[in-house]
Amino acid sequence: MFQLGCVSRACFKNEILSGLTVALALVPEAVAFAFVAGVEPLVGLYAAFMVGLLAAIFGGRPGMISGATGAMAVVMVSLVAEHSVQYLFAAVVMTGLIQMGAGMLRLGKFIRIVPHPVMLGFVNGLAIVIFLAQLQSFQVASPGGVKEWMSGEPLMIFAGLIALTMFIIYLLPKLTGAFPASLAAIIVVSLLVSVLNLDTVTVGDLASIKGGLPDFHIPSVPFNFETLMIILPYSFILAAIGLIESLLTLSLIDEVTNTRGRGNRECMGQGIANTVTGLFGGMGGCAMIGQSMINVNSGGRQRLSGVAAALFLLTFILVASPLIERIPMAALVGVMFIVVMATFEWSSLRIIGKIPATDAFVLVLVSAVTVFTDLAIAVVVGVIVSALAFAWEHARHINIKSYDDKKGSRVHELNGPLFFGSVKNFLELFNPDEDRGDVIIEFQNSRVADHSAIEAIDNLAERYIKAGKTLHLRHLSDECRVLLKKAGDLVEVNVMEDPHYHVADDQIA
């Protein structure tokens, strides 16, 4: 059941003010990502409102902020360019259905397989991406419409306002925690620009954010197989990117707040949000690490802050657009620079020379791939490289301890996992010609993990049969015996006091 999470007046105040801070930061981000995707600014703003509201209500991580994101926008641009924005809305609806399917299949638990070096690379790479995205604000349009870098007095004013914003955010928490520092900085810098009549870039220079309530409409696309084949590849990519970014952000917020979110519920929440958003003319979205960190740092830990941020954003669109459009971009850039500093894992620079070389390589690799491609590819690459490094390392650890038991049988006590990476070393450990007639392989300290291991045991059994020897396998787990069933009469399985292995459960995540 949905609960706002607050029971005291102080909690309500903190959550609402934190939501207001987040909403102010959402405006330029949503507009910028709409431009990236090739759609109207209101399409991005509607997405930020609806995804933010529904993910806050139905998602699995209180305090996490969702909205239109750059990672998804870069995928959308080709669909909009080659077809139309209506195909994008249909793809977003399909994206939500896929994400809800992932939630019902309880796939959220698989975020647990992401290694810590990949997480470090993810947050470092994302911090760099957020930083680089802010540099666009240092460009202004020339009379000819070409973007040029600021210089001279405009640059000094812009940089000075950024520095003032960052200074206020740094200093205010040391004086009082009664008011969110980021919101205070935005208000002070906005008033300063207005009173001194400083000539600097504002939110209104990006685009007008004035609009009405989003209207419900079925995407205007042909309902046929051809349309499905057009949108389905985009929908799968968008669903994967959205879930990976959301679940990794969930894990990060878990770590920061020392609490635990619910991965499968977050999959469902993101799916509901995107399905509804596509039906109301929004570009879809997912969790936003920058805005989530702003929210958490401002004191927002409950669902109320996410709901408040979405409702404030809708208020800006409906009635407060002239006021919001006057906010200096420098103030919002300063807030995001603070987010960059808080997001980047500075400790990773200190430990990079002390951790295993493969972990250090994965950390740097994921950071680089995040910057130069996108988050989803970076995480997949990091997990694959980590898995291969793990397999290579553990393939070298398999060994046997040989002795004769009281019955005169030769016992080979196997240590280490038997899987695709270790089968070659496993086969090299045995010499059927030198062993006596009755041979036992003891698996109490090992595990048969995959089909490659089964084939290796079959091959070994055939070698012993050709040598006129009898091979027994002992102390196998239940799962191992199921895998070994295909070996048939080639082996004899004698199970005694077997260890029990179970697949990871996800009852509460």
C-alpha cells in the first residue's frame, strides 16, 4: 500500500522543500533531454512529471527521483527522426510493459550480480557525464544561431554565480539544517541576479515551459505487425537501459541511506510510469542519479519528496512558468557541480593501486565506457569482463588430494569448482593408466557447475573404462546429481552427507 512515509511536521517540511529543490533542477534537464531526443520541450517536461510521480508512488525506493534521462534520450532520437514522435509514444508504452514483465518475473534481483568495481566505475562515469553535460550551459547562441563558448564579462558573471551557489550549498549546512542548502542557493542567486539586473543565461533562454495538463491519447500509429517490428527493438533497449540505471541508482541510494529498496517493485513502478507516460504524450524515463542525490542530500528520504517534486514541476508548467524561466542557469549548474562532487567516488582514486589489477581495470573500463557510450553498455561490459576474470582466476584453483582408503580404493579428493573454465585442468589431474582398479572422486569440496563439467566427467569416465578401471563419484549435491543423470551407467553416484546448494531467493527485494 502507498504511504507518504512522514508522520511529523518536520518530516513533511523537509520532504516538501527537498521536492521543490529537485523540481527546480528537473526543469532544465527535462528540456535539454527533450532536445536530445528531437521532441518538443513539453514532451520532456510531461515525462519528468508523470514518470516522477508514478515511480515515486509505485516504485521500490523511497526518496529516489525519476524523470526524463539522457541515457534513454539518445536511443529515442533515431526513432523520432526516422518515423515520428507518435512511434516514440508507442515505444514508450511497450517499454513500460516490458519493464512490468521484468518485475513480474522477479528479474530485479539480478542487479546483485553487479560487482563492486562495476558500481564504482558506474558512479564515477556518471559523475563525469553529469559534469560534461553542464558544460553546454557555458555556450551561447551567436547572432547567426551558432553555439559559441562564453568569454569575457559574461563568462566571469556566469562562473561567479556558479561559485556563489556552490559556496552557499557548502556553508549553509554548517550553520543550520532547517532549510535545504540547494534551494537556498537557487533563491539567493536568483534574487541577486534580479536585484543587480545581471545579464546572464536563464532557464527561459532554453525554451518556454508554459503548457497545460497532458492529454490522454492512444499513439497515432498503425496497429499492425510492421509497427511492432519498428518499435520493439527500441522498446527492449529503452527497457534495459531504464531498468539498469534505475536499479543501480537504487543500490547507490541504499548505500548512502543505509536502507534497502525493493528491486522487483522498482521494475513494476518504472513499467507503470512509462506505460502511462506514453499514453499521455511523454518521452518516458527512469531513475535520475543526479536529482536523486540532490533529494537525499536535501533531506528527502520518503515517497513524499518524489511526489512533491512531480507536483511542483506540474505547477511550474501550468502557472509559474514566468517565474521559473527567470532562474539563472548558473544556479542550477552550481547545484549539479555539487552533485558531481558528491557522486564521484573519490576513494576509488586512493584504492586503485591497492586492489587487484583486474578490479582496477574494470573500474576504469566501466567509467570510460559510461562516458563514451552509455550506462547500459558500460554495466554489461563490466559484468562480462569481471565474470571472465573470475572464471580465469578460479579455473587455476582446482586441484586434488590423493590417498588410499581402508578398502584399498584410490581416492582423489577434488577441491575447487568444476566448470567450463576449469575442465582442462581437471582432466589433466588424472592418469587412469597409473590408478588402481577402483577409483573414487570425492566431490565434498567441489561443485559440478555446468554442462562443460558434465562432459569432462563423461570423458574421464570413458578413459577409466578403456583402461579397465571402475570410477565412482561421491558426496554430490542434489543439483549436481540432476546434472549428472545424463552420464547414465558410466558413473556410480554414492551420495553421503551432501552439502545443499540453493538458488538465491528474492522474497523481499
